[in-house]
Amino acid sequence: MDKKRRLNVTGEIRRVIGLEAATLSRLRSSVGPSYAQAVRLIARCQGKVIVTGMGKSSLIAQKIAATLASTGTPAVPLDAAEASHGSLGLVQKQDLVLAIGKSGESDELNHLFPRLKALRVPIIAITADPRSTLARSARAVLITPVTQEACPLNLTPTCSTTAALAVGDALAVALMGLRSFKSAQFARNHPAGQLGKRLTLTVDDVMRSGKNNPIVRENVPVGRMLVEITRQHAGAVSIVDRQGRLKGLVTDYDIREALERGKNLQDLSIAQIMNPKPTTIRPEALASRAVEIMELRAHPFNVLPVVDGRGRAVGMIQIHDLRSRGL
């Protein structure tokens, strides 16, 4: 490599991150009443939020729209160039436009303003120039004080897109707080993937129940108990009384411990082997909570009896069952 063209890569990465961090610091200091105004405008919007921009700003618009939509604010992205060629029909009178443009002088964005004005659609601007056409067209102006891009040519959008993205995140989170947006609502918007499972999947959805629930009465012989543990391949069995209420739990570990003490299992009663106070969980609890219980203890364990409001052993949940469901 030509020595004149050698680059301290780690130093360059630190420089870029430092510039973007400094931009965010200035952005934080610049936050004022216009931000509260923007949040109120979005909260009062009876339609959807159209998030638009050109070029790299259009990509940032996609992310902001996705974040708004997932946190309770109906929003869709609209590329400014596409809008000028027919897609502007997406905008209706009850909507609001969140427009992103560092200079605020993009021709593609500027072409939209007369139509938006005719529809009386309010515009919120995210721009670095408070005197720009975009800023003058907006009901609320959110200034991103970008003095320099991280690009060595000061051309490629870097600091400016980071700032715009942070503004979008801030608006979305502020709206969540204003609307008291709850995790249950968040879960409805994220039904798939690991996140959705953590928020929606319950113990009842995962547990072994009915014939697959390893369970024996407290007065049966130990041999019968061993057969049930083996038959169900759960590594444990719930011990219950005549009413089906949980009296204890016997796991593979309990059996090994008895054998290591030199005990003859056939000479023992179930009560002498079982744990009389096992940790339990309710069927309506989130399955992710079962993972936390089993893994975040000083001595993690693999099975968890499931009991209902009457204390009856209605199921068994095993760590492998949770893992197979992506938790």
C-alpha cells in the first residue's frame, strides 16, 4: 500500500463516532418548544403520519415510520421522488407530513408543498436550515444543528442522518409516554419473531398438560413414580394429593442425590425424596418469565411445575420446551 495513502483505521472510526456524538450533543442542547409542538401535532393527527425525504433522508424516513407505527402512531414512509410521480395520492386531508431534509431545498420535497398546502396537511420539518423552503413551509420546525458531516469531503450524509434518526426516535418515544403506551399494545404490533414471543407467549401455550403432564399421587410406590418420570421424558414429576394439589416435586437431581447418599430407592417414600416447596408458576404468566425464573437463579433448574389458583398441578414446563419455541 502507498505510504502516502495509509489510513489509521481505528483513529478514523473514532473520529467519525466522535463527530456524530458531538452532533447529538448539540442536538440535545437545541431541543425547545418546537419539539413539544411537534409531538402535540402528531398526537392530534386523525389520520396517519407520512414520513418523507429524498435520498439518504428517504431511508431514514423508512426507519422513523416503522418506529412510529410499532409504538402506536400509524405512519408510512413516502419517498419524495416517488411522491412527485403519483404516490402523493397516499396523503389524505386528515394526515400529517414529517419531512426530512438537511438543506431543506430539495426540489423533490419542494414540489410537494403546494399540494400539501391545498390539502391543509400540516408539515413538521426536520432540517439543519431554519431559513430553508422546507422550514418556511412547516407548522413546526425541528432544527438539527449539523455543522459538519463525518465524511472527509463533507458531502455524504452521516452526522445529518444520525441527527434526523435521533429526532424521529425521540418523537416516537415521547408519543409513547403521552399515550401511556403499554407493553401489551407493543406486543400486538409485534406478533412474530423472538420479540413477539417474549411479549405474547404464555406458560399455558408451552406447558405439558393433560396426559403429557408428569404427575403422580403422593401415596404411590417409588417405582411407579420412576416409571412416570421415564415415560414423560420431562426429567421430573409433580407429586399431588387426591384433589390434584401440588405437594412436591421430584426431579432427576433428587433421585441422583438419594442414590449418592447410598439410599435404596425402594426403601424410601416419595415424601423422603421430593422437594416439598418447589418453585412454581401460573399458567397465565408469560413464558419469558419462566425462562427468567429457571435461568436467573444461583442454581438454575430445568423444570417448573405449573399450578392454578387452587394450587393444583395443571402442567409442567421444561427449559427445552421454551428453547424449542425460540425463547
